[in-house]
Amino acid sequence: MILQMEARHWARQRVAGERYLCLLQEGELVVVLDRCKHRGGPLSLGTYDERTQCVKCPWHDMVNTPRNLEARRMPSVRVGSVMTVVVPEPD
Amino acid sequence: MLDTAALLESPALHPLWQHLQASGPYQPGRGWTLDNPYHRPTDLSGLSPGSLGEPLRLETLCTRRSLVLNRLLFNIYEQNNLYLPPARFSEQEMQAFHGYYAPDFVAANALLRPVLERSCFDFLTGTISVQGPWSMAHLEEYTRDALSRFEAAPSGLCERIRRTAHPDKAARLFLLQVAPDFLSEASQMARALPGNYGPVHSELMKIFIDEFGYGVHPQKHSTLFEETLTSVGLSPRVHTHYYWYLPTSLLMTSYFHWITAVKTRWFEYVGALYWIEAVVPHFNRQFSRLLHDTFGAGVNTGYFDEHVGIDLHHRRMAFDKLIRPMVERYGDGVIPAMVRGIEASRLLGDVSERDFLEQMDFCEALAAGGAAPAGPWQGMPARELAAGTFLEPNVYDSPHVVGVVKGRVEVDGGYLSPRVLAPGEAVVVPAGRMLGVRVLEEGASLVLEPQAREERG
Ligand code: FES
Ligand SMILES: [Fe+2]
Ligand SMILES: [Fe+2]
């Protein structure tokens, strides 16, 4: 399905049972599934390290690297301040 | 100050005590397993309100009185836990459900709680004494040392189980001893959650969501434990094996209820929680391997494997996110309570391990056809018991002879495979050990007497 959200670092969007997070990676805004690589903790409630561009999860403090976040990216297109994302159909 | 123990002795409260003694949930069962979690056989006949306050000591933890007091206290705490049957209530279940959770019954039990807590946990106060100027650095050094010593040695319990003739039965007996805790895992932690106590409140919540599987039922730790039980042929029904919970297994479970129910024990709870989370990975890794080696590919060790991983996080979280910030906020003065919690949970762990191993040895002897009396017993007084008579599993304070003069009886110590005694056969229950008896077929003439002094080997 198609999701529209604000194109802004740390904008969050919830669809059915899933959460998505917009964040900066290498100067570009991308959208990732808001789930930690470890046990699915809410990355959007974690902390972002501007230098390394890693996100530390609030549940067990595991660091999700750009590589990890890459694996959680959603197809997205930004037009101005609007981000359009293609996400899986909620079941 | 109000002393509920003294109040209980006043004649005006006799009806309350009589009500408890006669209450449905506490009546004896009729067989080895219990049909529903609302039935909690607790033999209050030998007790009076005035006798409840006599504290247990380290040396009297494995006694009949300890068993009764611990069953009672455990059942009282568990009135805070909701259990539902797996399917539509039978009429009997519905009645028992309303009986166990009846507000007046709960209130009557609650009045006993302070005196029972004193009698069950007083020995901890006397046995453990934390003194001197503890700082965070001391606590760090002390826990690091305790943990590295714990992890340096392989689990003696696992080794002992491996060396038995029936490691499968021994492992099951162990699973039964942790069932009072694991079947409702983290319910004590849930007790610690209501309220509003600052940032650590949210840190405890993070541990809690792991324990409860993030709202994904198959991931909930109690569900994982049920899967383990099922995979080794044990019923996952809550407390269906209630009869085999040893007094110290109940005590261990109740300890965590106590320190979460009594809010002033919060700092002790945090210490105790840290220690439990800390020791689990090392033990569970070995127990998981033991289950694999014993039961083969079909065993589900998910419960134990899950803890090998997640409790490494939990012990770090308990230390860095609970202990440390609280010491920063409230000062070094709260450290001794934390140390007390660590030592208390460690001591209770040791005590329940010993209790289990002794029971296991007794079960092994029973299974091997041993445990025979040292001398003649046939002259002892016998009583006639009708077929089906069930003498509930109980702890015997002194060695007792159980001998069959006529008929056949089965006896069990928790291996869930009773040994049948025919006429002329007898066993001895050692002091502090648990045994249940059921009369088979047409009834029996049974000796159940203290072993005479001179007959001791
Ligand atoms: S779920 Fe993110 S660190 Fe565990
Ligand atoms: Fe757990
Ligand atoms: Fe844990």
C-alpha cells in the first residue's frame, strides 16, 4: 500500500500494526521499518548518533548501524516536503 | 502499632480461622494431580492462629510445618494471579474459581499474610547481615567477583541429574520445582510495576516486556515454559502438580512476591532481581544441554535457550539501569538493601537446590527398589485403609516406615511413577523428605510409623 508522511528527519508514521521512521542517512531522507534488528524494539524512541548515523534502540541499547538500517529500508520518493512510501499491505 | 498476629488470636476472630480451615480451596485432593488451579490443598488442621508466628529456621525449612506455611503463603500471594481454564468452565471449575478468588476468602487470607511473612522470611534477617560503608565501587567489585565465581564452576545440580539412573525423571522433578515460579513468570515483577517512581520505573518495564514476549503469546516466557513441559510429557496445566512443590521451591517463589508486595523492600527487590537475572544464562545453558542429552531431539528447550540470551541483557539492565541510577539518586544508603537482596536470592537458590537434590536421591532410591527399612517393622501398628485412600504428599519430619501388611499401595516422591508395594514390602521416608501414598484395589492394611530409634542403620 501507499503511505504518505512528512519528509523530515525523525518523522514517524503508524499504519495498522506497523511503524515507519523517516531519517537521514548520508544526507538523504530515507524511510525504515521502525523495528530494531534485535527484538523489534521501537527505534524511533531510541537515540540517533549524527556522526555515525546509527540508531541506539531503547530496549536493550543495541546499536543499529547504517548497514542494519539499510536492510529495513522501504521504497520511497520525496517530492518537496512530502514522502511517499510503498509499504507491505497490512494483514 | 497494629499487630495482626495478636489480633488473630482474639476469640472474635476464631470464626475467620475456622473458615480458612474448612474452606473449599484448602481441602485435600483425591489423587496425585489437581484438576484446577483454584484447588490448593493446605492442611491447616495442626495449626492454630497462635502457632503461625513461630519462625522457620534454616534447619526447619524441610519440615511438614514449613510445607504447610509455605503452601499457605504461596496460595495467598497467588490470589493476585488470574488463572483461567483452557476452555469453557466446567461446573466444578466455575465453583472452584469463585471459591479461590472470593473477596472474603482473599481478605481472610490477607490477614494472615504479615505473620506468615515473618515466620517464613525471618531466618533471612538473622542469617544475612550487611554492615559497613558500601559504595557503588564496592558493590561492583562484589557482584563481579560473586558472578565470576558462580560462572567458573559447572552446575553441580546438572551433574547430579546426569549421574542418576533416571535423568529424565530427575529432570522432570526439577521442572516441577521451578513450575510454581515459571508458570506465571514475572508475575512478581508485575507486582512491582504499579505506581510512579521515576525513570527506573520505565527501565523495569523494558525487562518486563521481554518477560511477557512483547505481546506475542508464543514468545511469553511462561508460554515457552509450557512448551518445555509438554515436550517432556508433563502437563502444562497450572499447578496440576502442586503436590510436588517442595517447601523451599515455594519459598523461593514467595520471596519474590514478598519483596514486590511489600513496597519498602523495593531496593532489596532490585538486588535480588539482578542476581537472578545474572545467574540464569550460565545455568540455563547447561540445563538446556542436559535436556537435549536426556530427551533427544523432541525436547523443546526454547525456555532455557531464550534466557541464555536475554538475561545477559537483563542482568546488565538490572545493574546499569536500575541499581546504578537508584544509588545515584538515593545515595549509598540504599546499597545494603540491594546486597541483602542478592544474598537472599542466592541463599534461597542454594537451599532449594539442596532440597531438590535430597528429594531426587530419595526418588532414585524408591525407583531402584531401595529405601528399605533397616530392621523389622512388621510388629508395628497397622491401620486399615479403604481402596482409593489417598495420603497426600507430605514432608516427614523424622524417618517413617511405610509398610504393607495386606493389599497393595503405591508410593511416590515426585517422579510421577509410583512404586507399588505388595504385602511384606516397606520403604523408609528419610527425615525432611516428601512422600505420598495411595491405596490400590481392595484396600490395605498399612504401617505408617516413625522408624524406631534402634532400627536406624
Ligand atoms: S530490541 Fe532493540 S536492542 Fe533489543
Ligand atoms: Fe524470563
Ligand atoms: Fe529475565
